Amino acid sequence: MTSKFEFSGFGLGLRPQHFPAILQDYQGRTPGVDWFEIISDNFINVGGAPIRNLERVRERYPIVMHGVSLSIGATDPLDMEYLSGLKTLIDRIEPSLVSDHLCWTGVHGINLHDLLPLPLTRKTIEHVADRVARVQDYLGRQILLENASTYVSFKNDELPEWEFLSEISKKADCHILLDVNNVYVSAFNHEFSAVDYLNGVPADRIKQIHLAGHQNNGDHIIDTHDAAVADPVWDLYGTAMQTFGAIPTMIERDDNIPDFEELVDELGTARTVCREALRGRAA
Amino acid sequence: MTSFLDTVQSAFQSKLLLGHDDILAHLSDGGPFMSVYEDGYTLRLLQILAEDFTAVHSLLGDAEFEKAMRGYLNDNPSRHRSVRWLGQGVSRWLADTSPWRNHKVLTDLAAFEWALGLSFDGPDADVLEVSALSEIAPTDWPDLVFAAHPSLHLVDLEWNVVPFQQAIKHERDPEQAPTVLAQPVTWATWRHPKDLSVYHRKLEDNERKVLAAVFDGAPFSAMCQMLAQYNADNAPEEQAAGMLAGWVNSGWLSKVSIPTANT
């Protein structure tokens, strides 16, 4: 992979149904999208059309890699076979960023394929930070950890999530992928202040922002990625940009996936919200 | 010593897999929204299996498919990092598990759908070109051995499931339900090396036997001997060359080599 691009601006999750729209004009880039994010796990040890299409996109755009199975918080040993496949993909794609979630996905060799919550304790911080450091040593680069949406909390929690995330990022010297929708969802579900969350994370470690849609069930919200970004999340995103300054931002959509053009339009909203927030910040 | 994190994660997982309630004692307010994780686990994985086995789903209908796949998930919690491999054991499980094992058509349909998926995104590898064969000295030909491309998969079927699967895949109404075959047949699925599309075709019995022998390490000379037994009317070398050309043009072969004497 020889093409290099500056990583900045606004991106979308790369989904197979959008390959034709993205690659239809092979000479150019689609206006309105600056980069794409892939789900790393979908391209590890894979050949054929998926990897060839990815490489065609990579020839034209910066790519960031986002995993869902690192299981950084699990008590099982790190899965070195998975990490080896991840490293091979990193070498092949040369992504601008590599991220996964602050969660666990299964123990005793089982993968539940979900982003499961961790007890927010000092011991968990030590456990996760140690594993992040080992992952970074193995990959030879810093990774980003994303805050997941959560629907339960633990009686033994010792600190708020934003302090938990901040402590791990500092101890392990890793970066943060801040999912603004997840902040909103977890704040609603656990009745804490989303703005306190934003004010509690270290701005200099946040290297990427996620936005997505959710489902509000009245007494709780589920992070579904199957709808447009909700208005309160746009408001919180504006607050985040005022707080942190401009950070590369993307929209995730994993279900009820609309036409590519519709997502590009939605990304335009992110540009507008960010621009207005930065204007307010300057003032 | 078991840590608190161990205890919590084991209990959480037991709730999702087995419905055990031990985790609730560790959750604030008893975890009023724990069902989000429980429901999400099953629904998410059922959705993945429905996408991987659309024809099995169509043949069984929603209710029976869900019943079968819930049983599969209970017996086979995922042990892979990627959800891509979740359905790896479905065909085998259907063959072994009552009442589904009484319906071999399901096993065959699942095996065929899974093979198509493997051909679609299986690992890339070198593809043997005709030009590479043309450079081989005639005296070396008898000893040549061939390696299969990893996108090639062979599936033995007792039921005529392919027309049904193709109709479902192309969103047409199947002309009829699959029927049992008089004799089992072997189908090949593979990815074309140029356009990367997935193809499939039925193998004649002789070709199946020769292909199996070749991928078991039999050299070109043995391939010719087998064909001479099957068809004495035509020169076996010509038959073998023709068969080989078809395989090469389809991208079924990854490489050719001449074993050294001490290997």
C-alpha cells in the first residue's frame, strides 16, 4: 500500500452494500466523505472480493480500523492468534488509527459477540491498562479505546466511567475514541451528566469521534446503530466540539442501512454542527 | 485465587448462555435492564445465522429455523473472534441432532450454503496459470503434483438442493422443494480468480475420483492411469490434459510442483 493521505475531517463506516457507490467513479473521491472506518474483524484472514474492494477504497481514502473482538477487559489471556491476524491486516492496510472497545466479549474461550460492561474498579483499571500496554507493544503502535454503551452497572463500582476511561488511557498511554452517542446512552441509562463525562476525559487523548443512532425505550436507551443520529446527540456532539476542538468524526450505521448518499447527507450535518461549535468556541 | 473480575464475568456469561441469575446480586438495583444483553445476544446471533443460511431459513420457515438455530447456539457457543465463523458447525449439527437429523436435506442445504461462503471470502493464494504449465518440460509431466486453491470446496450431496438454493439466493420462487437424488453427487464451489465471483458445478463421478486423488498427492501419471481405466477409447494423456485445463481456467489449482526424490 503506497498511497498516504492526511487523516482529518469526516468519515463513514465502510459497509459492503456501499462499495458500488463508493467505487463507481474510480478516478475520484466521493464529495463529502474524507475517510472510512472498517470493522477489522471482518477483514482478518479473509480473501476474495471483500479484501480487494477494501484495497481499492484504500487507494483513494485514509482508512481507520475498528475492532469488536479484542476483549481487552476479559480475564481470559489475550488472543495472540487474533492479534497476529490484526497485525497482518494493519501491515496490509496501513490504517491511520486502530481502535477497539473498553469492554469484554466473553471468557473461558467463548465469544458472546457483544460489548459487555466492566466493573469500574481500581483493579479493573490495572488489569485493562496492563493488557492495553501489551497489545500496543505487540502491534508496535498506540491504539484507541472506545467507551461502550452500557445497560447495567455494578454495585462495586468505585469511580465514574469517565475517570475509569481516563485512568486507563493515561496508565496504558493509549488514545480514546469517544462515542458521543454512547456517552448520551449511558448517561441516560445510569442517570449521570453527559457534560460531566465530556469535561472529565483528557482532550489531548481523544483522536476520533463516533456518532450513531439509538432506540429510546422510555426508561432506557439502546445503542442500535439502526437510525439517524438523534437530536440530543447532535447537541452533545456540538458541546463536545466546543470542549475539545475539531476531532475526526464519523457516523456508524450497522442496521437499516440507507443509500450511501443519505449517509453522506447526514455527515453534512456533522460538518455543520462541528463548524458552528468551533465558531462558538472561537467567540 | 479467583478475582472479582473473574467471578463477575463468569456469572455474566452464565446469565447469557444458561439463564443463571448469580450476576444479578452484583448489579446495581438488580440490573433492571439486563434483558438488553440477554435478548441482544440471541437475536444478534440468530440474525447472523439467518444471513448465512438463507435457503435453510426459507425451507424451514421462521419458527422452525429459530428453534433449530437456538438449539445450535445452545450446543455451540461461539469460540471464534469473528462472527463470520459462527455457522461453521451448523451442517454437522443438523446431521447429528434430533429431530433435524431425520431431514438430511437440511444438512445438505446448509453444507452447500456454507461452501459458497467459504469460496466467496476464503484466503487468497497463487493461482496456477496455463503459461506456467506450458513451460514444463514434457519429461517432467508424469511427476507433476498439484495443490488446490483454497477457494475451491467440494460438497457431497444426497439431495438436489442446488436449484432451491439458487432460487432463494436470486429471490425467485423455487419451482419445487429439494428432492432426494438416486445417487449422491459432488458439487464444486469456487471463486473465479479474475472477477472473484463464486461459481458452482456438479462433478461427474470420474472427475470427482481423479480430483480427489490429485489433491491427495497423486501425480499426473496416476491421473492418466485412472482415466485410462475409466475411458479406454481416448488417449489418457489427452483426457488428463483437458481435465487439467478446465481446472486451471477455473482457478481451482494454486501451484504445480515436482517432488524431489527424498520427499
